[in-house]
Amino acid sequence: MADNAELQAKIAAVTGKINQHKHHPFFQSPPPPRAYHDIQQSTQSYRGDGRWSPYGRGGRAGFQTAHKNRSLVLSGTSTPPSDVRGSPAVATASPALVSSRGTNNQLMTKDTYEREQKQMIEHKEQHCVAKRLKRNTQDQHRILSHLDSTGAAVSREIAIDGIRFHMAEDGSKLTRVHDITTETVPTPKKTTVAGVDFYRTKHDNLIRASALKAPVRPTPNKSQCENFTKHGTCPYGSQCRFAHDPDKVAICKDFLRTGTCALGANCDMSHDMTYHRVSACQYFLRGNCTKTACRYPHLFVSPAAPVCRAFATLGFCAKGHDCDKRHVHECPDHANHGFCADHAKGKCTLPHPERASIIRKAAKRQSKTGSEAESDVSSNEEGKMDEMDDIDSDAEYAVMTGLGENLRELSQQHDYVGFT
């Protein structure tokens, strides 16, 4: 109790000193501005004095104007100003403000921002639900009308790709009918009936897209992972942002060389000798392949076609037989353009075979470039020679002289030329 009393006494003493300091004349507010007629009277009283001047130093009439503090009121209620000299200052916590950026820049409190965001989300959800219900009604009417027009309204059966389906009463689902002849035929992932989309379920049935609770959005196609395609494994696993397709991997080197692999089915690479991952038979391209069971694909490819970059770098080309480029293990930059910047830096690990056709093309391009440079130089030299000829002719024309005694030029003679 004694400590609290002592602490309160110290606080009271400090408060008193602060108030006393505030009552000092230095902190007194400036006098209110005077009226215009008072200013005129004061200036007229100095007209008879020799120390009068028409303008003051600080302003028009020599007095200092008072400025009022402007306050920003964020709420609807305002509190009357209090005397800061008579009471200690109390800090009031102002609500946090949030700046919203978009079509309209707004400044609001955090509570107002959260309320408006919640209302906006609810409005969007209600709009999506209403739109989905409208589409569901339209699709239902369309599919039932199609069923009536085909004459299958009684049996409510419809055939898709040879598979029989039984339609529900509201047309939202197609249940597959058991049939021995079509047991091996898979149900299509997506089909369209009378302009209405149906998607396959896990039980091989079809359900209308508009009847789903959430709209079906197609997943974006991911590009193939380079590590997984070249080596059959990826260190990032399921966290990799690229696609891992086991059917799109390069050929096993042991299987390609010997036709067998010690790992067998446990091998991560592919053992399928297709044009997706294997080059075309070179003997077939030359027209002298004598093997009856050649392991390489027999496909004609133009020797002038460029090298396929996907096959050369990854060992797999998704186009396969539809690819119009050559599937060879060569650097595509060196084969197609005759120069590889990474090979000059020692970074490219692909083969860079020297071919006579490539060397001839590079030499032809170089000679063409050199001839163009020489033609430019020769044209410049001819221009210079023409200029020299012009200068010489001008000089000869300017040095024409008369036959006088002083052998002076015509421009230096008089109006006539004398003859002796």
C-alpha cells in the first residue's frame, strides 16, 4: 500500500509540472485575427508618424493569422473538443483502416471490409447456383425431348457407341445395362447426347454435367517431366509440377542393344520398340534391309528433314509416326543450323557429328556473307574514285590562266585580255 501511495504521489507531481509548463505564456494561443476596419484604424494612426510603412514584413497588415487544426472523423458520431491545457492527454485508439484496390479505390475500416467481402462472396455463390439451376432445367428439357423424339420414351433406353444405357426419370443419369456382347467395351469418359454433356462415373455409368453439384472443369495439360522421361524416375516425386506418365519414357539402352534386359518388368525404362522412342531403320531408308523380323520401325523419313528436338533431348516424341522430323540422337542445333553455342562452352552432351553436307552449307553461307562484304567495300572505293575524279576536273577547270605578262588567272584580270 505504501508503494502504491508513493507511486500515485509521483504521478500527481509530474502531472502538476506538466500543467504548469502548459500554462506558460509561451504556449498561449495567438490572439484572434482582427477585423478589417480595426486594421484600417491601426494603419491610419501611423500615417502621421515618420516610422510608418505601407506594408509589414510578415504579411499584408503586419499581423499573424491563426490556423485551426483539421480533424478526420471516421465514424458518424463526434465528441466535443476538450481543453488540453486543463487535463492530461489521453490516447484514443482509432479503428484500423483497410485500402481496397480494384475498380474503385476505397478506404474503410476492417470490419466494414470483411462485411462487404462476405456479402460479395454470398452474392457470387447465389448467382452461380441460380445459373446452374437454370442450365439444369434446360438440359433436362432437351434430353427428355430427344428421348420422346426417338420413340424410346417407354423403354427409356439409349445406345451410345453400341452400349445400352437406361435413362433416369429426370434425365440426370444413364445407367449401363448389363450385356454380354459389350462387357469388354469401356464406357466413354465423356459423351454428348442432344447437345448435353455426360461424364463417366467410377461405376461405368454416365451422369449429366449440369446435374453435378460442382461444375466439371477440365484440368490443364501438364508438360512431361524431363527427368522422368529420360531416366524413368524423378527425385521430386508427387511434388513435381510436371506430368509423370509411365507410358512416355525413353527406351532401355540394354534392351535396345541386346534385345534383353536383366531387370525385366522391374525396369523403369520402356521395352517397346516404337517410333516414339526408337529411330527408323537405317537399312530400310537405304533400301537394303534384309531382316524379316527387324526390331526397328520401317518408316520413310526425308534425309533433308530437320532433327526432332524432343527425341534428341528427351528420347521420346509424343507425335510418333505423325512427326515430320528425323528421330536421331544428334544435337538439333548443330544438325539444323550448323552451330551449337552450348557445345562451344562445353555444356552440350549430345553428339556433334561432322557431315559434308553441313560443312558445305556453312561454307556457302560464309562465302555469301564475305562476297556481300566485299561488294560493299568495292562500292565504297568506287565512290571515292568518282569523288577524286570530280576533284581533279574541278581543279583543272579552276587553274585556267591567261597569256598576260604576270600569268595571272582570269578572275584576277581586268575587263579585257591584252594580246601582243
